[in-house]
Amino acid sequence: VVQHLKIIVDDLYQIMGFELLHASQAVDLKKLQTSNLRLGKSTSVLHEKFRKVVPFLQKDRELTPDIKSAYEFISKYRYS
């Protein structure tokens, strides 16, 4: 049961990494259209820390390293 739970949690980190990758890109694209866009305090901190690890996608590139970095970020991130 514990091994199965570890697999499930790991899969959830992968999904959350994808979601954070997409959400961060959407926020940055929206900021290009709306210069006064403001995020909540915790969301802003999370976005800033994530962008230090996974940069904005300005032009097409291989996303495998970004996906791996997003997974590692979300699996190690601690809310402060």
C-alpha cells in the first residue's frame, strides 16, 4: 500500500508540475497584455520562485528539461 501511495504522490507531483508550468506561462502572457495585473501575495511568491527555475517560454524550445525542472520544483517546494 505504501509503495502504491508513493507512486500516486509522485504522479501528482508530475501533474502539479505541468499545471504550474502552464499557469505560469498564462500569467506571463496575460501580463504582456495587462501591465497592471496583480497576483495574490502567495501566488506572486510562488510564481517568482518558479520563474527562477523555469524561464518564460519566449520562443519554441524543447520542453523536456522544463517539465523535469517543474516536477523537481513542485516536489521540493515548501510553502513559507
